[in-house]
Amino acid sequence: MKEAGSKYLALVTPGNALTKQANALKPDDFSGWKTISMKITNADDTLARGLTNGLWPAPVRAKIDLMTPLVLKERVIWQAMAATTSMSALDSAAVGLDQVNTEATAAATAVRIALGLPSN
């Protein structure tokens, strides 16, 4: 389980770091939001592949299988945000991100607990 926990942390750490960067952006920093949106899209691609292709212990696999579609939902929103040409379009593309993020965070917490990791 320890090895699986280390693998999981290696997968989620880059996206978590990018999310912190996004949280530090000013709401009207269009260029910053576009840049971070593309970076998070790419990180979510890597995360989803790693979750899907990973050899997870049986008790963890079911939780991973619940988390992965949420990562992909987030990815679609971030990708739409990255493709926008104005701040108002970016704001429109971001609708639903908070809800999906809340669901993905809950799923990630369940995975962490199953792996014996701290919940946050």
C-alpha cells in the first residue's frame, strides 16, 4: 500500500501545485488564467492516464474508478477555459468548475484514506 500511496502522490502533486497557482491569480488576469488553464489541462491528462493505467490495490481501485471521470470532467472545463479569447468567455467556460472540483476533492480524499495517506 505504501508504494501505491507514493505513486498516487507523484501523480497528483503537479496538478495540486498548479491549482495553488490558479488560486493565487487575480480574477481579471486573463493571460494568467489562459496559461494556467492549459497547464492544468495537461496535468489532468497525465493524472487521468496514471489513475487509469496504475496497478492499484483492490480496495483502492474502486475509489480510483470514481475519481477518474471527475478528473476528466475538470479537464474538459479547464481546456474550454484555455481556448477562450476573452475574460467573459473564460468566465462562462468556468461555470461548473467549482462543483466538479468539490466532487473530485471528495473522491480524492476517499482515495487518500484508502491508501493510508492524510486526507488533505
